[in-house]
Amino acid sequence: MEEADRGAVVATGSHGNILGDRPETAAKADVFAALFNDAGLGPAGPGATRLPALDARGVAAATVAAASARIGDGRSTAADSVLSRVNTAAARLGLREGMDAPAALARLASAWEEKRRA
């Protein structure tokens, strides 16, 4: 994600882990919403550590199961995947674990459009 993505709904192939335990690295720009790959999560859930950091910035975010999307492939995230974790901001918009990504992205796009019109 780059500054040009500010306010957008983004589906990435990147893992959902914070880099270097630094919350400010969760996203370079404050997007409206983002999907990441959980990279298999692991027992402590490290593949989803971006979610709380983005929640604190008001960004709806979720991870998709690595078993359902190719890591590093945003198109696979958008087309083929299933949500594995959601943050509070995403849950408020109706996203839930087990939801398929195309339905989640449609819901996020609708919420983005509502916000834009408000």
C-alpha cells in the first residue's frame, strides 16, 4: 500500500504480520479497508498482528486463510479466499470469519460508497 491508496479498499497478498513489532508499519497509508494473507497464522496468531494496529487507526482489516489464497497474490486474495480473522472495525461493517473474500470486498465497497456520499 502506498500513499495513493489512502481511503481505498485494498486486497493484498502480503502477510498480516506487523514488521519488527512496530504498529506504524501496519500500513503506509490509511486505507479504508484491507485484506491480508494470514500466512498460516500459527499457534500464537502472528499472521494477523496488523489487525489490532489498523483497528487503532480506524481501518477495517481482515486476514484470509493461507490455505484459500496464494501468499503474495492480491488477485488470489480478492477472488479465491476465505476470511480467517477480522478486526473490530471490519466486524462493525459486517465482516466475519469464514466469509468469502468476494462477499467481504463487496460489503466493504458498499460501506466505502456510503462513507463517500456522507
